[in-house]
Amino acid sequence: MSSEPILTLTNVAKSFGGLQVLSDVNFELKPGEILGLVGPNGSGKTSVINLISGVHQPEAGSIRFDGAEIQRLTPHARVKLGINRSFQVPKCFISMSVRENIEVAAHFSGHNADIPAILDDIGLTGMEATPAASLTANQQKMLDLGRALATGPKLLLVDEIGAGLNPAELTGIADLLKRIAARGISMIVVEHLMEFLNKLTSRVIVLSAGKIIFEGSLEDASHDPEVVTAFFGGAA
Amino acid sequence: MRESWFKRARAGLITAAVLALVFSLAPNVYNNSSLLFMMMTYIVLSQGLNLLYGFTGYLPFGYVGFFGTGAYATALLVMKLHLPIGLAIAAGPIASMIVALVLGPLLRLSGAYFSIANLAASQILFIVIGNPNLQDITGGPYGVKIDEVYNPTASYAAMVVLVVVVTLIATFFRRSRFGQGLKAMADDPVSAEMSAIPVVRMRLLAWLTSAAVAGLAGALYAWNLSVFYPDAVFTLEISVFAIVFALFGGVGTVLGPIIGAGLLYALYNAIGISEPQYFQLIYGVLIVGLVMFLPEGILSLLTRRGINVF
């Protein structure tokens, strides 16, 4: 596997109105690597995902993916390059069936997706004709992930997929994400659940107030005074 | 495995053939061809509006602006440049698409904001065209006259062709991957982008197609009428009728706007002209009933029973 990073963020900054949500964000991601992105609410985790996926544009800095600058590309152009994401609140096409949700993404991305294999991955085999609107919230999350997989991503951005799941479901999702990564797909996983993240990766970035305050192992992060202060406030 | 193109288009081809047959033969059994022409005009307008609203969720309250633009472009090109009627008619949808391109930034708005802005744009067109100071260019409030090309038989036949073409376009929207992409965008534009759907480009395409349909309908209407005032082609009533007809039948389907326009325009002519006071009452009750009990149109009576509606 190449040691060249698949994704590089350099001095990325973003603000909304007068609120600076990200500043001087720098990090790299290697092919096939899983990176955890953690931080308190409002620290800018989802903003990082939004900037990489093209939902928002950075005001400064550069985002390089697979050797090319992508920060000015539209989201659909980035999908065609191999970036995709799931959403914290699943965004399925509710007027369509499960299969149509996946088919439409496969068709427009031009990726020859193995739809039965994706349905199997996301645990929706046998529910192809089920309207997406009648799925449970967790099934919709899985369908959202399936939609992303259908485009053949090289980089998958996973936004709080574990929220609201029970321990058995969390283990299932962690296994699925590990299987996906084993296929060579790089991943950035935004998560609040440290135990869940610990099953996936040892490398995390901690954000606080839009800045990276720690990069290293999850174990070391838990002992870092600045990280502890960011999460719990006051003196460590 | 996806069905063949012919299988997917079959229902549309049958619907178009039935419409062509009905409106070609109808003048032989019903001698008010003006009414039949207007019914076809409303089928086209409802379907054209459906292409935008039914497939992207954008409700163009000022849809009549494209109709009026098409009518005026055709009439003015015949009057001022003495273009042959065929060329002048072709210019109708082109003019409407140019207006749609200029108004393209409105697509950044959504919901009621888009509808209101679009309505305002159509009213601006109305005011500009009807401006007495522009009488030398547009005819101002005194309208336009192209009676030298008046040909009710040929314009009727052309409208039959347009009904067929619009039905086939709606079939394409309903049954193609392009239409599926539009449906995805209407459900969730952000997720649609993340499905590699070029949302802005496809929305613009639907907008231009919808505008061209109204522009061509306006061009044929101008040819059929040959003398008209700005009020006749820019009245808000045209937008309202197209919206109500499409909603009554069921937007997002091919048959809905056809059934809605056919039934309600027939009702309008049965009671609306002789006894307008009852017509207003009945129309009001219908609209209230529709919103309350059948917000997805009368075809939803079938879809609720699991019947797949085309």
C-alpha cells in the first residue's frame, strides 16, 4: 500500500458569519487508514467532514485528495473522485425503495456497484423493495452508508453512525467498518463513543473550538490535560 | 436488471397515442374546437408545470410568464420582422428559455420564497409588455395582431403534436434515470449531490424544459388566437389553473396533469361560463377538499390501494 497520503488538509479555515468554526486545521490520512475525529459538541468535527465532502467550501487552506486539490470542486465531482460520506441524521431518498436508493447513487457515480453485496453489508438483504420511509432510524443510517458505498469510495467519511445504537449494534457496525477499511477504503470516523472508536482505530485527532488540540493514540488522548479540559472543563 | 427502454416508455407511448387520437377526432363529434384547443393548452401547461414541480419540488407560481413570453415572442417576430410562422413559433420556447436562464438564480431559493419570486418575475414581464410607453415595440396595453397568419386548423394540429411531445417528455422524466435523479434531488439535495447527481445542472435542465414547454404552448396559442392583449397571456389565472389542474390529478405522475386538466377544464366549461358564481363555489370546495383529503391528487386514490400509477 502506498505511503503517500490519500488526503491532506493544510491550514484549512472556515467561519460562518462572525463565528470561526475551524482554523489552521492540518492533518493527513494514509490509504486504508481509519482516523477517529473526536471533540466536544460544537468543536468542528462535522464541519471538517462538510469541507472534505464539499458540502461547504473552506475560506482558506487547501484540501488535497489523491494528489489533486479539491477544495473548489462540487460535492458530486468529489464523489466521482472517490470521496463519500454518511450523515449524522440519515438522508435517504424517502420516496424511493431501498434498492432505488443504492441504484441511483451507483448509476450517477458511474460505479459498477455490486448491489446484493452492499445490501448484505448493510444488513438490508430481502428488503430491496421496502420504501426507505418505512425503515427504522438505524436502518436508514445503514442505507445512507450503503448509498455511499455504491459510489465506490476511496475515502469514506462516517459521521456519528454509532449514536443511538445498542452495544450489539455498535459491535456489528464496528465490524462492518473494519471490513470496509480492509478493502483499502480510508475512513474518517466522527464519533462521541470512545469505546466504539477504540474498536476501529488507535489514531485520533481531537478538535476543540475549531482547532486541533491533539493528534495521536486514543489512549494518550485520554491522559492529555488539554483534551481532558476540552471535554470536562476546568483544571485536569 | 433494468427493463428495456421500450418497456419503460410503453405506458407513455400508449397515453400519447390515445391523446393524439382523441384530440384529432374530437372536432368531428364536438364542434367547439376553441374549447378543445384550450383544453390541450391546459394539459400542456399542467404537464409542463409538473415537469418542474412534480419532479423537483419547485412550484412556479409565475409559470404564466413563460407562456406569455412565448406568445409575445412569436407575435412580435411575425409583426416586426415578418418571420414565417414556423420560425416565429420556434422562437417562442427559445425566448422562454432565455427568460428562464435570466431567472435561473431564483433556483437558489426554495419553497414559498421561490414561488413568490417567480410570481413577481412574471408580473414584471406583464407590466413591461403592457407598458403604454413601449407601445411601438410590444403593442403595449393594446396588444398584438397577427391575423395574416391566422390558421386555426394548423395551430390545432400543432397543439395536438405538442400534447404528444409533452406526454413523452413527462414519460422520460417519470421513467428514466434522469427522472430518478430529479426525484432524489427533491427528496434531499445534499444526499443527491453525495450520490454524484449534478444537482444544479439537472435542476436547471428541468427548469429550462418546463419553460420551453410553456413558451411553445404560448407560441401556438398566439398563432391560434392571432389577436390578443397582454392580459390574455399573462393573467395569473393561467398559472393558478395549471397548478390546480396538475395538483388535482397528481403531480410527479404522467397521467395526473392530463386527468386534472381534462376533468377540471371540462367542468369549467360546463358550469364556469354560464353560471360563474356556482363555478367559483364548486372550484373553491374542490380545492379545499383536495388539500384536506387528497393532497397528492385523485390518482393517490389508486396508489393508496397499492396500484402503481403511471
